[in-house]
Amino acid sequence: SANYIEVYDHKLLAGRNFDPNRVTDETAAILNVSAVKALFGDIPLGEALGRRITSPENEYIRTVIGVIEDYYHQSPEVAHFPMNFVFDPESRGYYSIRFSSNNYQALLKSVETKFTEVFPDNLFHSFMLEDFYADYQSEERSLSGLLMAFGSIAIILSVVGVVALTLLDLGKNMKNLSIRKVLGAEFIDLLVKVSSGNFIHFLLASAIAVPIAYLLMQAWLGDYANRVELGLKHLIPPVILAVILILVLLGSSKKALEQNPTQFLKDE
């Protein structure tokens, strides 16, 4: 249809739109920027006008009369690809309607009535374009929700696990630590001795997990034409989690070491 570019508000960068009053436009073509680059290389868009191309769907020799900007026909995750627009006066396929009415149901009923008059033996089916794209991206939204849920669970389990391991380690060494405390060992020295082992384990786990997570994220993002670039700013959440775990570790150790050492030495 000659109204396609206008209905979808695509920007015409060079040339003109189709004109239903020009018979020659039935063998004309409008290309997007990607198609111009694929066919003619990196040339000024205006130089593509008037050039002739072979249209593969019906082997017509078509003349380029316009160039429009690239746009995402499917989703931003899919890269721009070459597109060739042709003028079909019979308007087969989907019919697009651009409207500003708030009474969608009344408009839909009016369109269906008109469609039934023109095509009495055809089934009427309609959908909102925004709903179509919402369904198209539902998988990404579901995956995002699952990642958030499992990420939250992992954080909670990590904190609980650190506390449990710290208390278990303290329980095994409290007599030794109590003796040191009675003999005059500084509290900060005891805290460092208790925390250093778990802290080293945490650093080793981070050294293994961070590169693996980075590689997996890079592989996942590689499927998207438009994507974020992983950088230092994406380390902020893991760093915050690390600080939380370290504080929990130190807090659990401090609370245990502040207990009266005599309760652990009374049987000796």
C-alpha cells in the first residue's frame, strides 16, 4: 500500500513515497538503509535513487524511488536487515489501521462490519500491534523474573551459609580461642584468626565464579543485536553482596568471641 510508510511513521531519508496515480510505481522499489548498503555499498543515499534492481519475488526490474530509515521490524534483539518495499495495488495480506479513538471496541466493530461487506466469505481476525510485540517479548520478561527470583534465593542462601559455616568453625575452635583470650590475646587478633579462613575461601570462590559468570553473560548477550556491554559498573551488585557477607562474617565472629571464655574451659 502507498500508505504503509505514512501509517507507521517511517522517516523517508531520500526520494519519495509510492504514488497510486503513477502506473510506473508498480515496478518501483523503496529500500531501507541496510538494503542500500547491501546492494550498492557505502554511498550517499540520494545516489541510490534511479538505480535498477532485480526483484526476486517476481523477477521484475525495479527502479529505486526512495530510501527509508532502518527500523526494528521484529524486536531490538534482531539486527537491522535489508528490506525492499514494493507497491501492491491489490493490498493482499494484513490491513493496518492507525487510530486515535479511545473507543476501541466501537472502532473494531465498525471495521469488522466494513470488512464483512467487502469480503463476505472471509473470517475476520484482528489484533493490537502493541499486544503482538508484548507477546513476542514475553519470554525475555519471564526469564528476567526467574533470574531475579533465583538471584534473591541465592543471596539469602549465601548469607545463611556463611553464618552457618562461621558458627560451625567457631564451635570447633572455641576452647582454643578461649585459652588465647584468657592468656591475653588481643580481641582483634582473635577476630582476624577466626575470619581469615572463611575470608580466603570467599576470595577463592569469587575468583572462580566471577570469570565463569562473565563468560556466560557474554555468551547469552551475544544473541542480541542491541545489548549492554559488561563493564566495571556491573560488578557493583557482587561487590555489595561481598560487603554484606563480610559484615555478616565479622558480626557472627565478634558475637561469639565476646562470650565469657570460662564456659568453654570449665571442664578442663
